[in-house]
Amino acid sequence: MRRCVGLALLCLLGLGFLQSRALQVDVKDDANKTCIYASMMMNFTVRYDTNTSGSRNKTFSLPSDVTLDGSSCGNSTVAPLLWLHFGSGHSWSLNFTRNATVYKGSAITFTYNLNDSHVFPDAKTKGTVTTVFKAAFPPPVPLHNIYKCNSVDAVMAEEVIQIFWNVTLQAFVENGTISSNASQCEADTPSTPGPVTTIPTTTIYSPTTAPRPDKPIAGNYSISNGSKVCLLATMGLQLNVSQARSETTWVVINIDPSNTNGTGSCDNDTASLRLNSNNTFLSFLFAVKNNHFYLKEVEISLLGFINGSAFNESNGNLSYWETSLGSSYMCHSEQRLQVTEHFLLNTFDLRVQPFHVENGNYSTAQQCSLDDDTILIPIIVGAALAVLIIIIMLAYIIGRRKSYAGYQTL
Ligand SMILES: *[C@@H]1O[C@H](CO)[C@@H](O)[C@H](O)[C@H]1NC(C)=O
Ligand SMILES: *[C@@H]1O[C@H](CO)[C@@H](O)[C@H](O)[C@H]1NC(C)=O
Ligand SMILES: *[C@@H]1O[C@H](CO)[C@@H](O)[C@H](O)[C@H]1NC(C)=O
Ligand SMILES: *[C@@H]1O[C@H](CO)[C@@H](O)[C@H](O)[C@H]1NC(C)=O
Ligand SMILES: *[C@@H]1O[C@H](CO)[C@@H](O)[C@H](O)[C@H]1NC(C)=O
Ligand SMILES: *[C@@H]1O[C@H](CO)[C@@H](O)[C@H](O)[C@H]1NC(C)=O
Ligand SMILES: *[C@@H]1O[C@H](CO)[C@@H](O)[C@H](O)[C@H]1NC(C)=O
Ligand SMILES: *[C@@H]1O[C@H](CO)[C@@H](O)[C@H](O)[C@H]1NC(C)=O
Ligand SMILES: *[C@@H]1O[C@H](CO)[C@@H](O)[C@H](O)[C@H]1NC(C)=O
Ligand SMILES: *[C@@H]1O[C@H](CO)[C@@H](O)[C@H](O)[C@H]1NC(C)=O
Ligand SMILES: *[C@@H]1O[C@H](CO)[C@@H](O)[C@H](O)[C@H]1NC(C)=O
């Protein structure tokens, strides 16, 4: 039997995000040596049904006074487990796995007690509810490194959203000494990744069909060959991916240009654009055929997509956006490009020119047929109105002529 001692320290934070305090705990083995260390801030939002006013969302924080009953350092067959108990009958646990080089979270188990009328007043159903998140939180961290992430990260399920930030965590601590080597999460180093080991944060997308996000903001990307701009792209991008490859639940994710980096390369007959944000990698490959360019390949990679696993899809046999060389391709309307069975790319306010860019500016645009339609409608309406006006004028003139002629005959 391993014995565990919990040290719950109170850190009153001046910057009180919902006035929660950082929790700090360590799990110790029977030699009194630390094997798991954790400090973090956490909020839960739980949706529950009430007797009188339908469903309600309750947000509460992980308190700093917790007990660690059941926590364990593990051994060769049992995974280390951090198990926090708080309030009346609520608990949160995280177990870990490792291989020869890295460790990571295996599953988060959150149990809340609807009998706790202080937290869940007027709850319709009673009893405890347990939700398991097979989330890769933390993501793989090199062994003997401490994981740090000040950015907000979230894990979501239908009824529960967990938000954590200011996380400092180490499992498989050796010799009871917390490491001084830190692995900072990628979200903490937004634009220019430094020399530190960066690892992506995990985001578990809600398994329910979330409401469709707004139209994505268009980003401007340009790639240079030496000092000469060789590829220009302006696009609002929205991913539509099927969860669990079941094709029944689709998740729609907007690419936020403000935290997306564009890189790429240009050759005489191929050009590539790679967009890289938090945990999304999206790449486009353009090729040339018969004096035209076209979009040949799209590749997507979402880290920590579902149950902590990555979502990777690509198709190198596409032929979208075909346009003569020396022109740009433009489409303001929404386009839904089928990339694979499980991945569609929706584009908005699109303009691309992957070849023959002169002086860093777009050349004449060839417009998509969708836009032509939207331009045609006002033209048709305008023409119809013009014809109507002409008819009315003719009728009026003829009418006047007739009455004038009438006077003359009198
Ligand atoms: C472990 O450390 C705590 C305080 O740090 C002490 O009270 C306890 O007696 C120690 N236990 C063992 C087995 O050394
Ligand atoms: C609770 O939260 C969900 C998702 O965040 C939202 O769709 C719903 O409208 C909220 N319900 C209430 C009663 O606030
Ligand atoms: C972690 O806990 C989950 C849920 O109890 C379990 O399914 C999983 O096997 C555990 N992971 C390891 C490595 O034991
Ligand atoms: C350990 O796991 C990581 C990712 O989970 C993997 O990249 C690495 O190759 C694995 N190492 C070994 C030795 O299995
Ligand atoms: C996170 O921790 C840092 C210091 O470690 C502190 O300065 C900052 O205010 C904390 N952020 C929040 C939102 O509590
Ligand atoms: C733990 O202690 C052993 C023996 O003293 C040493 O070889 C090893 O490098 C130490 N590990 C760490 C991570 O400090
Ligand atoms: C990316 O990270 C930023 C800040 O770190 C955050 O505001 C944003 O919501 C994240 N976007 C996604 C899609 O996770
Ligand atoms: C996502 O793709 C599915 C399947 O093609 C479709 O039913 C759904 O309308 C699409 N959603 C968006 C926002 O494009
Ligand atoms: C994710 O994990 C849950 C709980 O273990 C499981 O029921 C579900 O099928 C998993 N989803 C996928 C896509 O593997
Ligand atoms: C690319 O085109 C330029 C000018 O047309 C030519 O000089 C160069 O050799 C070409 N490069 C390749 C790799 O074909
Ligand atoms: C690529 O697409 C063409 C026509 O769309 C098809 O004839 C060809 O078999 C496809 N090639 C591959 C490798 O899928």
C-alpha cells in the first residue's frame, strides 16, 4: 500500500478569475518522496435540469482545500493517479501513462454530486454523475520535465466544460525532486516559437453538434521567394470535420487568422502554403497543368481532436480553383470543398494567386461561378426594371400622342 500525503496550499491570487485560488498538491510514495506534483486553476461549468426553471448552467471553481484519498504513485502495472476530492462528494482525477521518453495524461474523470444543493440548487435528478474524458491532458511531455501552461485550455463534453489555466504539473517525478526543466505549452508562445521545447495544448471539441460558428475572418497570407512575393492568398477558412469518423456528428472550426502563421514555398510549377495555428495545421499545394494552376492537395492535422488523438486527413488528387496562369482566382461566396469523406473545407472571401505574382500584387481575377450568380441577380433585376420603365414611358408617350391627336381632329 502506497501512502499519500496531500499538501493543499492556498495561493490567493490578486487577479481573481472568478476568485478561484491556485491549487497546489503533491502525491508522495511510501518513502515520502514526491511522485506527482500539480498546481493549477480550474473551473467547471455543468448544465443540469432544475425542477422549476428548465436547465441551468452552473460554474464553480476547483477549491484549494482538497483531499487526495485514492491518489497513488502507481507501479509497473498500475498507472499513477492524482485524485482530488472536494466539496460534498465531488471529485476530479487524472491518471498518467509513459513510455521510454515521454509521459502524458491518460484520462480525466470528473464526478459531481447533484445532491449538493449548495452548488446545484433545485436539481431535478439526484445522485452523482461521472464523466470520463480520454483527453491527452497534459499532452506528451519529455520525462523528467515539468509541464507548464499559463494559457487557458479546455475539455468539453455535452454537460460539462472544464477550463484550466496556469497549470504546472509533473508526473513520474524521479528521486522526489521536481524538475527544473520546463516544457512550456505551445499556446504560451504564440507567434515566434523559441528554442524551448514547445508542445501543443489539447483541445477536445464538444461531441455535440455545436451551433455553427460565425463566418470566419479572412486572413492575408503571402509567401516570398527571397525578397520577391511569389504567392498571395486571402481567405476566410472554416473546417468541417466528422467526429469519430462516424459521419454523423460534424464539428465546424473557424481558422482565426490573428493566431495563424503562414509559411510555404514556391517553385516553377508547384507552390505550397502551410497554415499553422494553436493545434491546427492546414496545408495547400498548388500545381500547374496546361497553362493553368489549380489546387491539387489539401492536408489537415488537428491535434488532440477526440479522446486526445490527432485527426489527419489529406487528398492529393484535387482539382479546385482552376485558373489561367498570370491571373488570380477569386470567390467571395462560400465554397464547400470536399477534401475527404471526413473533411470539408469551407472558404469565404477567397482570392489566391500561387504563381506569377508581379510586384507583390494580385493580377486580374477570374471569378467563381457562385459569384457570377450573385452578380447576375442584380443585373437581371436591373434589366427587368429598365424594361418596365421603358414600357411605362412608351405607354405614357403613346397615350399623350393619342390625346394630342384627338385634339387636332376636333
Ligand atoms: C513524511 O514527511 C512528513 C512531513 O513532511 C512527516 O510528517 C512524516 O512523518 C514523513 N513520513 C515518513 C514515513 O517519513
Ligand atoms: C448553457 O451552456 C450551453 C453551452 O455553453 C448553452 O448552449 C446554453 O444556452 C446554456 N444554458 C443556459 C440556461 O444558460
Ligand atoms: C486511466 O483511467 C481510465 C478511466 O478510469 C482508464 O480507462 C484508463 O485505462 C486508465 N489509464 C491507464 C494508463 O491505466
Ligand atoms: C513515446 O510516445 C511518443 C508519443 O506518444 C512517441 O512519439 C515516441 O516515439 C514514443 N517513444 C517510444 C520509445 O516508444
Ligand atoms: C498565472 O500565474 C502567474 C504567476 O505564475 C500570475 O502572474 C498570473 O496572474 C496567473 N494568471 C491567472 C489568470 O491567475
Ligand atoms: C535520481 O537519482 C539517481 C541516483 O542518485 C541518479 O542516477 C539519477 O540521475 C537521478 N535522477 C534525476 C532525474 O535526478
Ligand atoms: C488559440 O490560442 C489562443 C490563445 O492562446 C486562444 O485564444 C484561441 O481560442 C485558441 N484557438 C483555438 C482554435 O484553440
Ligand atoms: C458539414 O458537412 C456535413 C456533411 O457534408 C454537412 O451536412 C454540414 O452541413 C456541413 N456543415 C457546414 C457548416 O459546412
Ligand atoms: C472516446 O472515449 C470514450 C470513453 O472511453 C468512448 O466511449 C468513445 O467511443 C471514444 N471515442 C472515440 C472516437 O474513440
Ligand atoms: C524556373 O523558371 C526559370 C525562368 O523561366 C528558369 O530559369 C529556371 O531554370 C526554372 N527552374 C526550374 C527548376 O525549372
Ligand atoms: C484522381 O482523380 C481522377 C479523376 O478525378 C481519377 O480518375 C483518378 O483515379 C484519381 N487518382 C487517384 C490516385 O485517386
